[in-house]
Amino acid sequence: MKQVITSEKHPIKLWLDDIEEGTLAQAKNLANLPFIFKHVAVMPDAHLGYGMPIGGVMASEEMVIPNAVGVDIGCGMCAVKTSLTSISTEKLKVMLGSIRKTIPLGFKHHKKKQHNSLMPKREAGRIEDLPIVSREYSNARTQLGTLGGGNHFIEIQKGNDGYIWLMIHSGSRNIGFQVAKYYNRMAVDLNHKWGSKIPDKWQLAFLPTYDASGINYLQEMEYCVAFAYANRKLMMERVKDAMIAVVQSVTFEPMINIAHNYAALETHFHKNVIVHRKGATSAHKGEIGIIPGSQGSSSYIVRGKGERESFQSCSHGAGRKMGRKQAQSQLDLEHEQKLLEDQGILHSIRSKRDLDEASGAYKNIDKVIDNQLDLVEVLVELRPLAVIKG
């Protein structure tokens, strides 16, 4: 931990010492909520979000905040270690071409619905009991196994353990967005009805977890988390197929998967609370996690240390240091391309439009990792070989 701010109703504990003013203001809003538990934790990759900072962790008593989960519910990472110790540039290029044929990118969907058996099932209850999920279910079958846009990516990487790894970052696509939008609007309307004193401009409208509104949100949110996992799992199978097609004799270890946009009932400081992680990863003691960098820097496989002051959490990535439009207008295209090409990376920076995902738009991942060595232990460092962006 780098610093503690005690000026608000509850403390703010930060794992960075260079927090941007707007991000800090959002953390202070969280710290002044009437139902906050203990303190607010801010991870080293933190930057401005809607309502709650991305890279923020907050626990509450009997309340859930849709905007403290975000619109891409269940967004997260998966990674697979292969038996390969090397792969040629020529084979990587063939792999990338095959992946682009089988995995729709950006706003693209499959033309045909994916098989219903690939969709998540509910452990208790029926899909029909979830109003937004059931409304979006049919369309979601065309989005299953699709990457999406923004900072979502597919990478082939080389680890310092000597092996080739596969990594994917993606989320719940439109089904998660629709659930988030619906329940945040509901929360705003109900907060007005109840006379909530939390200012609208904070964008932190809440739902009680003992009320039908909060119960329904949590159930739909949990389905979206499961959908995001199923989405990553299907894409990983197709990336593995692309590798098998060019290498043949390759085996794969079990997939590591971890989400970084969700709320969950957990026990912290001997109390059951709703932990909101928005752009933050669970790091319970012994838990294996993934902290990606930019497409020009390392990513890391880590093991959680179970640090209770962070609500057993860590960062979800490097974190942005530039907004998307700022990066597109200020970064130099040729310079960013050369940084990647000098490292031999097959990258996705083709035009100025792509500069919002250039390495220069992100924080230094090595500093981000150094700032949280009390939260995680680094197991493997992974360098990018080839990158597909949404």
C-alpha cells in the first residue's frame, strides 16, 4: 500500500502514488456513501470510470451499485499454457488469419446462433425468470465466441517459463450491457423515489440486496458473468484449433479464468459484505490470476496473497494513462509502430484510429506490478508475440 487518505467519512487506501484528480474524486464519493464497509481500496492501475474508478474495490452492506460493476459485466481474462517452446513468425501469421475467420471482432457477431448447449445454464431457477437475460438470450447466441472491441484482445505470448501461452481478454458483449443499463436506470429511479441523498452526479445509484430490485440485478449479473466465461472459453477453443492446424503436435494445460467486473457476497473482516470489483481482480490467498499489460509490454500470471486491506484483490491490468481520443490525437503512429516492430511483435496498430490501444496510452506495467507485490506473487512473465485487437 502506498498511501491512506483519511479526509472522508471512510478511509481510502491506495496502491499508487500518482492518482489522477478525477479518479480520486470518484474514490472520495465512494468513501462517503452511507453503506460503505470499512474503506475503499484503489488498485495501482486505477483511472477514471463511470461512477466508480476502474481499478476500484468497494465493499457494502446490503446494497449493490450497478455502476460499481460497470457495463461489461463479467469482463475478464483467460490464459492457457501450451506445450510449445517456440513458434515461427510464418506460423503465427497463419494462426492470426485462421482466428480472424472463426472469431468475429469488434461489433461483428456470428451469422448463425451458436449451439444452445454452449450457453450457460442456471444452477437454480429458469432463464425465463431473468427478464433482461431472457429478452437478450437469442441475440446472445450470435455473440457467444466473439471478441468485442475496445481493449479486448487475443494474444500469443512467450513466457519466461520457456513456453508459448494463449491469452484472451473479453466480456459479456451486449447482454451484459443491457443488464447494466436496465438496472442502473432502475436504481436511479428508485433512489429518486426513496429520496436518496446521494447526488445524481456521483453516478452511484444503489439497489438493496434484500429487495426484489437488488436480488434480480444480482441474479442477472451472475448470469452475465457466466456468459462472459462461456464466451472466453469458446474463443479459446477456436484459438487452440488455429494453433493445432499449424503445429499439430501440441497439448494444452487447463485454462485459467478470472473476471474483473462483478459484485459478489464475500466474508471480509468477519462480516458478510457485497464486494464490488470494477476493473479489479480477486486475489484470495493461493488464487491464480492474470494481470495483462499493453500489446507492447509484459503480462503476468500471478498468485494472490490474500491481503485483507485490499479486500483480497489486485489490479486487472496496466490501466490507462490517456483517454482514447487523447491517445489518438497525441501519440505518434510511426513511433508506436516502431516500438512494437523492434520487439518483433505482430501487432494491431494500423492507423491513427488504433492509437487508443497503443502502448503509449497505458501505464508502465512493471511499476503497476511493483506497487502491488504485497497483493500478489508473480509466477510467470509473458511477452507478446502476436496480437489481435477488437
